[in-house]
Amino acid sequence: MDFEFSNEEKKVLKDVKAFIKSESTPELLAESHQLGHIYGGQEGRKFIRKFAVNGWLTPNWPEEYGGIGSSAVLNFGIREEMAWAGVPIIFVAAHMAGPTIMHFASEEMKNEWLLPIARGDVEFALGYTEPQAGSDLSSIDIQAVDNGDNFIINGQKSFNTHSHVADYHWLAAITDPDAKRYHGMSMMIVDLKSPGIDIRPMITMAGWQTNEVFYNDVTVPKKNLVGEVNQGFYYLMSALDFERMYPLAAYQRFLSMAVDFSKETNVGGQPLSKNPLVRQKLAQLRIEIEANKLLYYRLAYMIDKGEIPNYESSMQKLYATETAQHITNTVMDVLGMFGGLKEGSKRAVLSGIMEQAYRSSVVETIYAGTSEVQRNIIALRGLKLPTK
């Protein structure tokens, strides 16, 4: 595996960095922070539509679908630049649903959806989890009943984070309730403005909004069915594999801030950075970030070979989110008691950024499948361990 960027890719990354620096506004960064860096806010849409004109949102897609025919390695590098800068980085349409459409949908669906996605004109919300079906998505209950040219949908979804800012729902629904497990589910794209949809907020411990979404006799055209009917569980699993690809650059920036803090802050007559325990802890985090980088770019390498990473995505997601939590825990120790003060507090350290990061790092070990789920996937699919 060779993760080195080509000279052309290095130039693109340099241009991306310059664009982000010149186009990022205080309003964009504040909105992105408030939304948990998901895409869909007003400022984020203005920024990304300009950004995507260059093909940078989906650079490894073919040109006819809005990309520049480059590599997934470049795509992953761009995402790291975006994460470091604090602009929107979580895209359901471009990074999760779009690649699944590319692999499994009809030519008609590709032609209808991929260009608008690549331009940043539309965003999706994941429609997976239900109150009784979180870690076990084969247990969803929401029903999509065949009604001629349409499906009629009734049921409930939970923890659908983008729903209050997205345009469409990337929905998993049961189309054959009598089928064997894993064989009666279908994926479809639902306009979130459809009559009969009710979106209700749920606030996480990180302060971000996620949502419950209720369907009451919602009509969805059959042309919005992704791939084949009753094959949706396999498409969902593929989309989850694309979701579990996690740039850690934002937390690398937090670590960099902590390193600077340790150099500038004197305790007992010397900088914190002279303390052997502090040095060891910060160095260990830097090692973990480098290890994650290898796992992260390995996924891009596989995609560039035409593969869809499976347990490899779970490995990276597990390692990245638990490393993120390790970073926030350790940095809070380095900052001392004032590190727990919120933004706006008189004595807050580093503008209070670590207090919120500390809470959000817990949430990140839960979404896209908990750490426990990732370990099971690695055990069963990677190590081929027995189920019992």
C-alpha cells in the first residue's frame, strides 16, 4: 500500500486548503460547530456549493457524475483538510448514499441523483434506526406497502440526525413482512417535505440535535426505490461501510492545541511540556493518530482497487472514535480543572473548546454502530470467530 499523494494530488490539496481558508467565515464555522459538523445548514450549503464546483466534494467519482476522476486517497485527504478546518464534514448523500447508488442503483437513478449530490445541491438523512432496532437493523418495523406506482409508508425512525436540515430521507423500510430475515427490506429515497412526515428533535449529550421521524401514510414513488425490491438490507450494509470512514483531523487539531498549551503554560516554575508524564501522554496520542492514519488510508486504497471495505471500515471506525475519546480525556487532564469550563466562561481554557469535544467524543463511539457492534463485526467477518 502506497499512501503518498501524487504531485497533482498535492496541488489539489494545497488549493483545497487555500479555498477553505479564504471562504470560511465566522458564521460558517459557528453553524458547523452548532450542527455537529453535519451538512445542510444555510451557511454550509453556500460554502459547499462553491467548494463542489471544483469537483472536490466527490473527487473520485467519474466526471459525468460530478467528480474529477481522481482517487479515493485524494478524497480522504480532502476530508481531512475539511475536518481540521471545522467546516461541514459529515455528508450522507456524497459519502454514504451516493457511493451506494453508484454501485447498486439503476442508470436512471444514477443520472437523476449523482450530479445534484456531487454539486452539494441535495443532502440526505440516514433513515435506519428505530426505537426497537438500533444495533440490530434487521429488526426494523417501518412498513412500505405496495400501492401500484407508489409505496405507502407508516412507522417511526429514531436518531436520524440530518433530518431537520436535509432534503431527503435515505430510508430502510420493510416491503415484505413475511420474508425471511434480511430478505424483506428495501431502500428508497423519500422527500422529507412529503405530507405525513413529522420530524421531532432529540438533543444529545453533545448538544447536537438528532431526530425522531414519524411516517403517517406517506406516499413514495416507486422510481425512488434503490436497486431491487427486498434487497435493501445488503445496500444498507454497504452504505454503513462507507459511513464508517472517519477522518480524525479535528482531534489532531485539538492535540496540537494541547501541545502548544503545554509549551506556554508554566507549572511549578517550568513549562508543562517539561513534565515527563505530560510529554509521555501527548506523545502516545500522536502515535495513536498515526496508527489511525494507516487504517484510514487503507480504506481509500481498497476503494481505489474497486473494493468495498467491510470489517476494515469497522476497524477504522472503532479505532478512530476510541482514539478521539482518548485524546479528549487526556487533553482534559493536561488542561487541568479549567479545561472543563464551557465556552464563554471567564476562566475557560482554549476558549472552552475541549469541554464540548469531551462530550461529543462519547457520542461518536455510538453513532454508525457502537464500539461493541464494531468489535462483533471484526470478530465475525475479520477473524471468522464462531457466533457461539
